[in-house]
Amino acid sequence: MRNPSMAGLTFNRIGVWQTAFLGDAVLTLPLLHTLVHAYPGAEIYYFVRKGLKPLFQHDQSIQVIEFDKYGLDRGLSGLARNLGNIRSQGFDLWISPHASFRSSIVSRLSGAPVRVGYDSPWFNRAAYTHIVERRFPYLEEIERVLQLLGPLGNDPSTTWPDLTLDPEARQKAMDFWSGNINRPVLGIHPGSTWATKKWPEEYFARTIDMIHENLPVQIMLFAGPGEKVLAENVLKLVRHRQRVINMAGKLDLPGLAAFLDRLDCYLCNDSGPMHLAWTRNTPVVALFGPTTRSLGFFPRGKQATVLEVDLPCRPCGLHGSRSCPLAHHRCMLDISPEKVFKSVKDKLHV
């Protein structure tokens, strides 16, 4: 921490900037809700990347604003327009868990007299009035984010992301279950933003076949934007594909969260939807390859399991990459469908 504690100060308008991925936005919720409890009279604005607002907007304790960094808000003109809007809000506290150059510029020019961020990269030191160490790899990501409260003298009020579901989406999920489901449901999501985080399609198909052959459960297949072909490729390899409920491309983000909330188990790669599932206390089996549990971005709770193999090349990055740097992808190929089947079976209790 560069400056002394500000314990006892009151803030009226607080901005929290987290325009990274879906999982990062979910893992920032404990910080937001601690701020809600610490400053009950303050207006708290949560800045997220475009597309995420519908997921968070039903939380009445915060106001959500989207930043379209790859579209209308791209480049200097987009940044300047947003900075004008931000400065006009009169924020007196600005917190940024997102450690990027653009985020540091936004913070520095936000107009907020108190700005809290991480001490690295190096340019952050010119952007924030108070800086904290991120402490890789000693803390999990939620605890790393909560460290940003240190200069304010606030103790975290929670370490579990409290996601408020869209009531309409929740009702639609309830209606779908009522009309279509009569047994435990395993949700499977074979996708990820990063190619190296994806377990092979044939492995997912083999696991589905083993489940059909051995367990009295219903399988529901999920896929996000741009992943419909991936889901179709998996289904082509499944023996009894007609028995799989294919939800690929049929749900928006609030709808996905509501469906994940009702699952009896969720099998997925390291991905944003993984964080939606475990925050709802849905049992999760997560497959980690280029990333590791030790990085701190894993599903928490007693009902979550991370399957990974011990290789000297892991992790090969914080997020993964487009291709395996060593061209073997053993981190994912060495996780067998048999091992995954056993873990899923243990979660389903059937």
C-alpha cells in the first residue's frame, strides 16, 4: 500500500471497473457487496464489458454500465467519450481489479480523488492514489480482488459471489424442467474462449456414451455464441444423440445462469460459465489444462472438483493460448473420459 489507510472516510459515488471476461466479473461480486455493506448510502456503479449487463442488472444494490471495448467504445474516440461520461458522474472513489493499460488510463482520468488498483504492471503506479500487491500465487482470485479494500480499512463481508438471477429467466427454467425433465440432469459445456482449454470433442462424446450406458440421468448440452458447431461436432460422435437435450444457441446469458442453477451436475472446461455454476452451488467437474487450480481461478466449494494432470509445462499462461506451445496438448489429452465419468458419477449420487 502506497498511502495510509482511509478507514472512517465516507464515499457517495463509487465506480468499480472490471471489463475483463465473464469469470472475472463474477469473481468481483464479493468486492462489490462488501462496498454495499460498508457504504450503505453510496451509489455503486459496476462497469463491465459489453454483453454482461443483463447478467448483473437485477442486483438492486448496484448499477451496471457496459463498456463496448471491441465496438463503439473502441479506440481513442470511444475512450474519450466514455471518460467524459465517467468524469461527469463525480465519482469520489474508483476501484479497478482489471490490470490493463486502458484500465489505468480510465482510472487516472476518471476524476475520482481516491483511486485503488494493483501495483503492477508498472504503469499502474501513475494511475492510482493507493496500490496493493496482487500476490500471485499466494491468494485465490477473490481474495486478490478483496485486497483492494485494504486501503479503505474495510474487512470483506463475504467471499462468495452472490449472483442475483433474472426472475423471468428463472421462471422459464422452472417451466422447462416441469415440462421436460423427470430425472437428474447433467449439464455439459464443451466450449471455452481459448482453444487449449478445450477437452477433445471425442472425449466429451465418449463420456456421454458411458453416462447413457450406466446412469439414469438426462444430459443437457450447452454452447455459447460461436460454439454451436462445436456442440454439433460432439453430438455427431454420440451413439444416442437423440437422447441429449441440445440447448446450444438457445439461451442468453441470464437464461444460461438460470438453467445452470437447476442442474444436478455440470461438466465443463475452465470457462466463464463454470463460475456461473459453482456460485449457484451446482456441483461442478471442471477440466483444467493450460491453466491450473493454483492460479486461483477455480470453482470453489465442497461440491466442486478440478481434474488436472501434473506436467512440468503447466501452467503455460494465465488464460491459456490458441495452441499448445509444445505441440502435444497432453494437459487435456491425459485427462481420460473414464476418470471424468467417475467424478461425474460421484457427484450425481445415482
